[in-house]
Amino acid sequence: MQFPFKISENKEFDAVGFGTNAVDYLITVPQYPQFNSKIELKDYQQLAGGEIASTMVGLRRLGMKTAYIGRFGTDSAGNFGLQTLRDENVNVEHAEQIKNAITQVGFILIDEKTGERTVIWKRDEKLGYTPEEVPLQIVQKTKVFHATPHDALACARLAQEAKKYGAIISIDIDNIFDGIQEMIPLVDIFISSSEFPEKLLGIKDQRKALNEIKSRFGCPIVGMTLGEKGSLVLCENTFIETKGFAVPNGCKDTTGAGDAFRVGLLYGVLKGESIETSFKMANAVAALKCREIGARTALPNEAELMNLMSD
């Protein structure tokens, strides 16, 4: 089955992302600690993360031309996070460092046995955008606009502008934010966590919830990630289930697996692949990411992705 939209040609960027970046402090423990207990950690690392920043890095590693719109603090974490995007050749012309703001951080506990993680995070309010502050010109130049709606009204303003110039609108969403109802009707590719549709609608049944999102908001592609089980997507009146891939050599860390899923999906969209192939790519990139600690460490290149797809 083909996607029910066309990708624009002759654009400067394949994808422009707006939303979260973070500096993650990843702490590996033998097992998840009990309440009011002490546990010796196995290892810890400081690595760059954040949903949208990581997705732009992942697409860049697969050969796509990407740009990132977002804000960092002027602290050392902000310097570090911004430099990681430059090092990956992501365009950061519209990434800013805000004076006296603290860069978003995540403290992430990783269970050594399973690779599953628990995230504790904080985003400084100074990093937020109003609709009047967003850079409109850059989203006129992209085939895909991909975002998290933490600043939902600002996100909607960018999405409106991008859509006016022919971009496909994609969203990475796992929580409800003020103004989200104005953003969702603009979305072409709505992919959420498995828990989000129930948060949004109060409907527990996954297929009924996806049907209701499509009916209420009109998104052409509505789906959810299902962790190691894969994904579920609704296009027109057809549900497509895609199985997850086993992580080569075992799962080390699930941090950023959802971001990696979007990398593979958007790569398939941009390459003109079918829905079935694109979601297979999404699950493959997510599995490859889980090979190592961190949201970006093991994001694959094209050869690694194709090798797993062919197995």
C-alpha cells in the first residue's frame, strides 16, 4: 500500500525538525532499584538525546539533509548538545542558546538485564517558543516537517507554514500539551506511544482509538509504536501490523527507540517506499539503535539498515 500523499521535489531539506533536544545522563544498574533502597551503579555516561534532535541526526546518518529548530541553554550542557548536531552535519542555523536558561536534561536508569529504561527529565520554561518567535522561512524549504508539540501553538504555526509550501507533517507525541487540539488536525503522519491514544480519548482499545483519531482529526496515517512487538498503523480503512526486529547481539538500552522508529519511517517515506516497507524500516532502525547505550550511539547508516532488512 502506498502513502496517501506525495513528497515535494526540489527542496533544500529532506526534513526539518522542531522540538526537543536534551543532554542525557545514562546510569546503568544491575536491576531497577526498589523504593527507599541503595544500589551500586555499573556505569554512567553523558550523551546527547531529545526526540527531534535525535531524529534529525538519525536521518542525516542515512543520507538525508536535515535541519533542527530548537533551543539550548548557555550552560556547558547546551554547548555540548549543540556541538553534537554540528558534528553530525545537521543544519543548526535556527538552533539558539538562550541566556540564563538550563538545557533540558534527562537522568535515565537502564536495567542492565533487559535494557529497559526509566527517564527523569526537566525542561526549562525559558526554552519554550511562542507562535510569534518561530522561524517560518526554513520550513518553506523542506519535504517533511517533524515535531514534538511541547510548544503546541508554536508548532502549529510552523506546521501551517510548512504545509502551505507542500511539506508532509509528522508528529512524535506521547503526552498532552496545551494547544495540542490545534496541532493534530495539521498532521499527515500521526505516530504516538501505545499509551497516548487512551490519554487523549479515554478509549482503551487500540484499534478503536486509532479509528477515532483518524475520524476526529483527519490524519491520513495514524499509528502507534508497540515496543519490541513492533507497530500498528491505520491507513484509510486498513490496519497494518509490523513485527519488531530482534536487537543484534541483545538489547543494551531502549532510550530513544521511539525516536529511531521515526527515523526509519521518515526515511522510507522520503525514499518513496510503501507503507509496509517504511514501517519495517522503522522497526529495524529502532532495533539497531538498541545495540548500544544512548539515544544516538548506534543509529545506523544505510548499509547497516539494509543488512538487517535483508535478514
